[in-house]
Amino acid sequence: MIMEVNDSFSFEKKDEMDANNPKVQEWETLMWKYQQALPTAKDGEKWLLMDQIYQLKA
């Protein structure tokens, strides 16, 4: 997943909103059946930040 956000974005706020959204929790529970964490992920961590390696030109 790639997210483009502005300077007001907060991972903490997103985590809080996701944790309090039953549909998001239902989806995450379902997806853990089909996804696996990367070896570098912490316990229970699915999403990791990535380094941008290229940018498409419009």
C-alpha cells in the first residue's frame, strides 16, 4: 500500500482511528489469514515504512 499524505498526517492518529473502527479491525483480522509479516517487522507489525526509490513523472 502506498499512501501520499500531507504534513498534517499522523501515524498515531491513524492507528487510533483504525483501532476504533470495527470494519477496519474486521478487515485486518481477515487479511492476517492471507498475509505474513516481513522478517524485519516487530511482533504483530504488518505495515512498514518504505524508502521511495523512484517517482513517476506526469
